[in-house]
Amino acid sequence: MSIHIPEKDWFKAPTGGERVWIALSLVWCLIMFIMMPVWHFKGKQNSTGEAYRVEPAQFMARVQQSIQTQSVGEENGVPIVQPPPGGDAYLLGQMWRWQPILKLKKDQSYRLHVSSLDLQHGFSLLPVNMNFHILPGYDHVLTITPTQTGEYQVICNEFCGIGHHLMTGKIIVE
Amino acid sequence: MSNHLENQVRTCDTTGLPVCLNAQKFIRLHGVCAVVFLLIGAVAAILLALTRWPAVHLLNAEWYYRVLTLHGLNMLIFWILFIEVAILYFAATTLLNSRLFSKGVAWAAFLMMIVGAIMVDTVVFQGKADVLMTSYTPLKADPMFYLGIILVAVGTLTGVFNFFATVYIAKRDKTYEGSVPLVVFGAIAAAVIAVVTLLHGAVVMIPTWFWSMGWAEAPDPGWYRLVWWGLGHQSQQVNVCAMVSVWYLLATLTTGAKPLNQAVCRTAFVLYILFINLASAHHLLVDPGVGASWKIWNTSYAMYLAVLASMIHGFTVPASVEVAQRARGYVRGLFSWLTNAPWKNPGFSAFFLSLIIFGFIGGITGVTLGTQQINILAHNTLRIPGHFHATVVGGTTLAFMGLIYYVVPLIFQKEFYARSVATIQPYIFAAGITLMSIGMSFAGSAGVPRRHWDVEFAGANLAAGFDSGTHLWLGIMGMGGVLAFVGLLTFILLTVAAVFFGKSNKGRAMTPWATPKSLVTEGDAEAAHDERSPGTMVLVIVLLAAFVVYYFANWLALTDVWHVR
Ligand code: HEM
Ligand SMILES: [Cu+2]
Ligand SMILES: [Cu+2]
């Protein structure tokens, strides 16, 4: 019994059903393990964690520069920026908004730099449902290629204070 | 040879096992506190469920986050840790026929834990620590918050030390011969992991406390997350270990099951110890600053060898029940052993439902969501609480409830009132948690964030929101939450009534919960004894099939999202 001292010869190899199940489980574990490296090389959706140290003020300056040079309009007071396809795009999270609004082209890739001015934030793209963690001091680089056109919401899904639910942004893909 | 001091031991009137009276005192003390924290967590739980249910949206934003902080800490840390220290004391004394190493150390551990927990709850209530249980820097709480957590951690570590010291003196005094019982082995595994876990806690909390005092720079947020999850996730493996040990214990108590092959069960526990320490990785799968190969290796706990361990226990536990039941004569078909199990015994139903919920929902979702790339679809969405309410609530908490249905009559020596209510309580709780977990998982699949006050985003500058189908899932989550709360409150009321006002059963055996009847006479039982468990084999194959389907469905869903590197 599980609450009593086991018999002396308790150390023995598994037999029967137990053995079959262990083998099956092991095979399944290895399949799951292999899936990740395979997807890393063959798959289109990966989180490589590419990031660079950056002072929040410095990141802010880059965002502002992109707004000054690439702005194509604004919505509700938020500038709309159209970064060059293949080039760098900047998105700043702060309590409690994402800015600027980005205007991207379908099937073009962008190096999207996301960082925070203050607390940790969660970049969550809806309704696509893609999620990345954003830290102050880290320039998180996502090399993204939108595959659909339309208007997408960016929300924050890491708690960042009382106005957390107000923290929204937008990405437009044409 | 037992090492008990005179008048410091009694013999259990039901099981005949020796009970160290010092250990008994602390098991009671920890048990009572655990249930108080469970109650605080439960009140918070219903408020949260009614706030996340958009049609109700009960609390305001400030109180939602405050109550969320309270819920996470009281449930995941205080309820669980207090119970686990009690389990450790029980395993090392009664099952090893030993006395508790030191009463003084036990007091020190208990006092640190309780003072720390009260400090934390107080500052959270005062609104000085609205940082959620993770307290991610640079969010800052009152220094008392961090200090309280440090106290709880050090107190727990002290209790774990007392456990190891007890195991040591038992060995030294030769209170048992041969290897320790399986349940003790599992407890030792849990305790080893707990030490590593709590050290991570100290490493992350002490500098953070310094910072809150103004004595040091803020810890780097990336570093903080890495080390904090060394605490936050590994503690979940302590829970898994403790829960599996309780499964073995309850299987024995309720059906007389004995493990088929102890070597297999023990090796599985060793796998936990060896590979669990990589656990913090799967919280960082979409974080900046940690690379893909690091994520892949660590998140798989080195090729899923810890998952393998859980899959092994998932077989050996029900198989042991099956063999025990077949020996009783329930040999017809594949499942008559299961349908004739003591389902009216809350110790059994809690244990078996815990096994099912943990395996079929918690385990499958956990491994899938913790797959490096699939995590893009899940990070910080409601899928995450959907997953862990099936592990640490439907799994661990439910198993501990089953245990308490025995601890109260055996250790508190008090009888339960309303035993028919106790009989259905595990079902209510299990049904509620399952519904809530499913609601959360589906809402989260649409991208609904966790830890979020308003999924309508009312007042946001740029509009956002979810469709009506998603709201339906949130409604199901809310209703499941209410049902689970009813089940939980019932449990607390039954337990409190029994502990404080129950009839004493000192000097006689406990009133038994339902036990399976034997269809065979003594002689036949020996003859019919066979170790096969075909019913369990079918169950685990169904589990594996569900696992494979869910896993690949998620890869398929991943192909739909934008390309990203
Ligand atoms: C009646 C039972 C319970 C109900 C109805 C319930 C409900 C909830 C709800 C609605 C949330 C909030 C999700 C969000 O807004 O992000 C939550 C969070 C959580 N619950 Fe529970 N819960 C219950 C029991 C438990 C138990 C027993 C535990 C642990 C042993 C637990 C651990 C947690 C944790 C760790 C969180 C996350 C806190 C955070 O995000 O900081 N829950 N629960
Ligand atoms: Cu935010
Ligand atoms: Cu936020």
C-alpha cells in the first residue's frame, strides 16, 4: 500500500500495460518536443525574443521621430504613421495608450519595435489574437508580416494600473 | 522501534497508525488557518467571477484589481502552503512512525507564516499593494507587502526543514525498516522542489523589498520575471507532487488500492525533481531578451520528461484502483470496477474527479499552451486562468478537499454533520470549476485578456471589444464560477462545523464514508488476484487521443495568424 513500507523487492522493471503506456507516453513527449524546433525553422509564427536594451526616453525619441517623418494623419488625437515596407516601425506602450496608430501593407514585412515608457505591458492584437510581452528598457523587435487587410485593435493584457482597460491602440492593414 | 516520547503519541482508532501529538497539533493549526485563507480566497473568487461576467460587472476597477491580488495570494500561496506543510508533518510522522523533530521549529515556522500572511492581506486591503500577486516591477507596493511574502517563504522553508529533520531522525532511530512508503517518497519530492522554489523567492523578493525601501535600484523587469517564475511556477510543481501523493493516499484509504509497481511511481517522482526547475521558462515564451533555443529547451522541461512523469502517474493511480476493485470481484466488462467504485465517498469522488480534471483539462491545456510558438495565441489571455483553474483548483484543491474529509475525523477526531451534503459537494465544485475553466478557455481563444476589468473598453480613446459569442463564453465562465463558489462554500461550512462543533469520535473508529463492497469471499480474492488493468488502458488511450487532437488543433490555429519572427 502507498502508506506502508514497500516489500523488499519493490525495485522491478515495469510490465504489461504499464510498460506499453510508458512507451507510448515517451514517444508522444518526443513528438511534442520535436515540433518546436521544426516549427522554428519551417513555421511562420515564432517568438524569437529579439530585443535590445533601450532607455525609455531614447525609445520615446525614436517613436517621435517616426511620427514627425512618417505621419499620414490622425484619429482621435492619435497620429497615424505609415512606415516603409521592409523597414522599421515603432509602437510605444505607456499608461494608458498605445501610439502611434500604424498603417501597414498586407504581405509586407516590418521590423516592429515595441517597448514601454513605464510599466510592463502586454501587446495583444485583436481579433487576430497574437500576444507578446513588453518590458520597459527592452526594445522588443517583432518581424511581422500582416496576412490580412482590415482594422485591428491593440489592447494591453498585462496589468498596468487602474486605467489598464483603457489602454488601446490600432493597426490598419491595406 | 518508534522514537516517540511518553504521552506524546496515540494510536489511531481507525487505522491503527501512530499519531505524534505534536505533529497533530500543528497539522490542526495549519489546517484551520488554511481553511480561513480558503474562505478569504473564496469570497474574493465570487466577486471576481461576478465582475468578469460582463452582464454583471460587479466591482469597480480599483476593487477588482485589489480583490484579484487578494484572491491570487490567499488561494495560490496561503491556502496551498498551509495545507502542504500540514501534509509534510503528517507524512513524516505518522507514516514513518516517528515523532516530529522539533516543536520549537514548528512554532517558528507557523508564526512566520501566519504573521507574513496577515501582513500581506492587511496591506492589500488597505489599498497599498494593488500590484497583483506577481508584483511585476516597476509596479511598486508597500514594503510590508514584500516583507510579508518573505516571511511566509522563510516560514515555509523552516517548516520544510522540520520535515527533513523528522525524516532524518526517523531513519537514524530506525523507526521503520526498508524504504519509505510511496506517499512519503512523494512528500520528500515535493519538499525538495519546495526548497529550490523558496530560494528563488528569496532571491527575487529581497532586492525588490530593498528597492521598495529606497535602498536599491529597481530590479530589472526581465530578470524579475525570470526569477519570480522560478518561484511562481515551481511552486505549482510542489502542488503537483503533493497532489499526486494525496491521490495515492486517498486511493489506498478509499479503495484499498496499492501501487502496481513502486519503482515506476518513484521514478516518476524523481523525474519531477530533476526537470521541474526549468519551469520558469514557459511564462517567458513571448518575452523579449530570451532566445528561441533557450525557450524551447526549458519550456519542454528537457524534452517533456516531467510531463512523462505526470502521464505515468495518470496511469498508475487509476490502475491501482482498478486492480483493487477487480480483486473485490468487479471483473465484468471494462468499467464495472469504476462504476462500482465508492462514488458516495467524498474522499473518493474528490480524488477521482481531481484526477480526471487535472488530466483531461489541466494537463492537456497546460502542455499545449506552454508550447513555445502556441503561446503566442495564449499569453496573458483568459486561456491561462482557464488552464490553471483546472490544475491547481479542479486538481490540487479538490484532492486536498478529499483529504480533509479524512483529516477531520482522523486528526481532529471530529465527525462531519450533513454527510449527504458532503457526498455531493465534490461534484458541485468539480462541475463549477470545469464549466468556468471551459468558459475562460474559449473566451481566451478569442483573445479576451486575463487580469482585465472591462472587456468592453468603455471610455477608451480607440474602441475595442468582443463579439457576442465571446460574451456567451464569459457568461458560462461566470455561471461556472458561481457554482464552484457554492461548492467551495459548502465545503468550508461543513469543515468548520465539524472541526468546531462536530461530535468527537475519540476512542472509537471514525464513522466510515461509503466503502466498496466485496463480491467475493476471502479465499476467492486470493485466487482471482490479477494485475491487469484493461479499463485504465482504455481511459488513458482516450486521454492521449484527446491530447493529440487538442495539441494539433492549436498548431492549426497558429497557421491562421500573421507571420512573425
Ligand atoms: C470558487 C472557486 C474559484 C473561482 C470562482 C475562481 C475565479 C477566479 C477568477 C474569476 C479569476 C480572475 C481571472 C482574471 O480576471 O484574470 C481568478 C484568478 C485566479 N485564481 Fe481563482 N477561482 C477559484 C478558486 C481558486 C483557487 C482554489 C485557486 C488556487 C488554489 C485559485 C487561483 C487563482 C489564481 C492564481 C488567479 C490569478 C490571479 C492573477 O491573475 O493575479 N482560484 N479566479
Ligand atoms: Cu498596459
Ligand atoms: Cu495594461
